[in-house]
Amino acid sequence: MLLKTGAGFGLAIFFCLCGLWAAGAQQKVELRLKIDGADGKPVPCRVHLAGPDSKPVRPPGQPFWHDHFVCDGRLAVSVAPGRYGYAIEHGPEHGRLAGSLDLKAGQDHTLGGRLERIADLKQGGWWSGDLHVHRPIADIRRLMEAEDLHVAPVITWWNQNDLWAGRDRPRQLLEQLDDHRFFHVMAGEDERGGGALLYFHLDEPLEIAKASREVPSSLAFARAARAKTPGVWIEAEKPFWWDFPLWLAAGVIDSVGIANNHMCRSSMMANEAWGRPRDEKRLSGPLGNGRWTQEIYYHALDCGFRLPPSAGSASGVLPNPLGYNRVYVHVAGELSYAKWWAGLKAGQCFVTNGPLLICRADGKLPGHVFRVPGPQGSTIKLDIELTSLDPVKQIEVIQNGTVVQTVGIPPGGTREGALSPGRQPRDRARLSATVSAREGGWFLVRAVADVPYTFRFASTGPFYVEAGEAPRRVSRASVRFFQEWTAERIQRLEHDLPAGRDRDEVLRFHDDARKFWDELAAKATVD
């Protein structure tokens, strides 16, 4: 009798649970997305959609990463009733749809709207790229379309991870999606104890799978890549990596990632990982890392190096969407992959993870070298155009590492308020400034958005100044900065690496770097 009663009770529980499950299934509602562009046609977009449990919605069959998915502007997804928050974007040249909605049981719902264009940079010859991409090749087309991105080399080998191991490599490494979107499938990354170098334009991966944290030196691989492929492009993925002074001294890098993956869309990775840590008392808070990144880059410029800034999101590894950190490059005439890289090499660029910042100095693009007469110098006029979804209080003009002028964003006609319900306000301003050029050096323009939780900014590439017959500006203080850094790196390696041939080989590169910085100090032109 007890067995029968227990069995009956168990069956009752079972059917009860089935009933609850069925009721839960019936509670699902259909949410239809209908997102258009300014022309009223569906526009590919990125969607952040989270329900009452704060978990992101992950529709089947759509590329998804971390807290967002992309779609072609039309999608029906089955979700539980409740209150949902959303943000829908199509890159920084379009408005943002954001808000919340209540999904009620027994009703179907539509989330619709238009992503209005707020800027059209390609009309002025500006094309965007993300140089740190870890997303699946199969998703790249849809991702680039959703993010309105034009250049995306895909990292398919990275330390011990090699997508091509045991597989035939594709004969065609560069893919052109349409007239203005390109991705390359053989980008790679050497990320070890000294930091990360990104490699582009190679035909095959570097043989780094057997490398240890410090052996061989990152410089050994960089030089081997240059010897084998003279057209290789090597980027210092961040400037605070320990080997950054080594890479500068050896002359192996082509660009520096100053809008990098420590700057995330919804938060800031506020430390330097295993890189050289900043002084957190001086550079405090979540924005301190961004300030440190730029400060190091400015020191490199003040040592006489002419390296364009670059940008990468590390989407697929860190939380960022593809193209969150991006570099815009100016290309005259029709866009091609080769011309885009040539424009970056010339420094005709700006980097951003939010504001759009275009500057011409006396009508010239970033990267231009102004040659001014002797001590009397000249005054250079800056024409600046800013468009931003986030508030920006001022534009900063930075010359030889120092903020020499700030230009406030005026209220009134140049500051635009809310576009319409569900859209975010934006700032748009045309501004002017001047730079007094009496000696050699460099200058650039920067805009930092008023966002407290992450370093959201834009920076032009540097302009350069040469004065008469004077040698290129080299700051003794900036050289000393890298001298001290190199000495500290050598001490760490001597402590961490066991005595032997490998240790001697790694230290030899750093000893050469120490000599380089000592010799440069003797050539310094200013304190």
C-alpha cells in the first residue's frame, strides 16, 4: 500500500511539473525586431537585449558574443514575459536606439525604429578598421555589415592556437565582401611575457607554438617576420607592454594601439594586466589606464618616433563588439585594401571608440609634416569637426605631450538635443584652434567623452613640425622614461630567467635596446 501510495504521489508530482513546464512554455511571447535605416529599408545592426534576469537574449542562428547579437534588421525571437532593456547600434556613424519595454504574456510585440545616420565619413574619404579581431571567419561578413566596418584582418593564429593546424590554408587570404569591405584571414598575435605584437600581411603563421613565456624574445620573431616578408605590418597592440621600449629601439613596429581592448563598451579593464603598471595615485580610477596608454604614446612621439595610432577591440576574447575600438583612415579616391594600409602608414587617421573627430591643420591631414622657418615660426590653423553620441565638454590640443589649448563645445545651434524618443542625444560641433609652431615637434587633437565608467575618446593621428635645419625634436625626459623602463625590464628578466643560453640570448636584445636609449639621450635636443 505504501509503495502504491508513493508511486501515485510521484506520478502526481511528475504531472504537476509537466503542467508547470507547459504553462511556462505557453508563457513565451514573440518579440519581432524591425530595425530600418534612414531609407526605411532593413539595416544590419547589433542588438543588446537583456530580460528580467539581466541575462542577454541569445537568438539561435545569429552571431552572438558576450552580451549582444547581430541580425539583418529583421528577427523574431521567443522570450519570456517581463521587462527588457535594449540598445541597438550600427556603428558610431548612426544613432542609437535604447530604452526598455514590457513584454506581456499572451501578446506579441514589435521593437522597431530607425537608425538615423549622424555622419557619413566615407563621403569625405574616411574608412574604418578594427585591427584586433578574434571572431569566427564564418561570421565576419555579417558582423562587418552590422557594425558598418570596412577593414578587419582576422586573427587565426595566436601563440599555441592555430586555426590552420592540420588543415589546408586557403589560397585566397584576402576577401572582398563588396566595393568597400575587406577582411584578411592570416592575421596573428604573439602575446607572451613581453606583451603582444599583432602581425598583418603574412602568408602563413609564425612558428611560435613552441615558444615559452619569454623565450625566444618577441623581437626574434619580429625580425624573422620582417626578413621573410618585407611588407609585413607589425603593431604594438598596447604601449604599456614590457617590451614596448625594446620594439621602439629595434624599429620593428609600424603602429601603436592606443584605442585598445582594455577600453570596453560597458566597463574599463582598469589595470595593465602583466604590462608595466601605472602610478595609480597620479592616474587613478577607471580612466587611469587610458590616460597611461596615451602618456606612453606621447613619450614615444617626443623621442622622435613617427608612428601612427591604431585601434583594436579583441572582440571574441574580451567583451567588446567588433569595431568598438576602430581606426578611421583617409583614402583618396576609390577604397582598396592596399590604399587603406598606405593611408595608415602615412598617419592620415584618427582612432575612436565613440566620438568622431576630423581635423585638418592648414588644410592638411594628420601625418603631414610642417616645415617652418627659423625662430619666428608660424601659426597653424586647425579646423575641427566633432560628432558624438556621448557628451563631450571640450576638445584638447596636445603639443609635444602637453595640453596647450582647450576648446569648449558651445551650447545652442551646435549642440543637438534628443533626436526623438528612444534615441540618444548627440553633440555636433565645428570648431577652430591654432598651434604656434616655432620649433620642431608634433601636435594632435583629442576629445574625451564625459563617460565615467570607461575611457571613451577620439584622437587624431599626430601632425609633425620641423623647424629650419634643426634636428628632429628629442626630449631628454622622454628618453629617460624609456631608459628607466628598459633597466627595470632587464632586472626582471635577470631575476625570472634561469642562467643559460636562452637567458643570454633574450638579454642581448635588451642590452642592445639599453645602448640605443643611451645613445639617443646624448642626441636629445630639449630637456
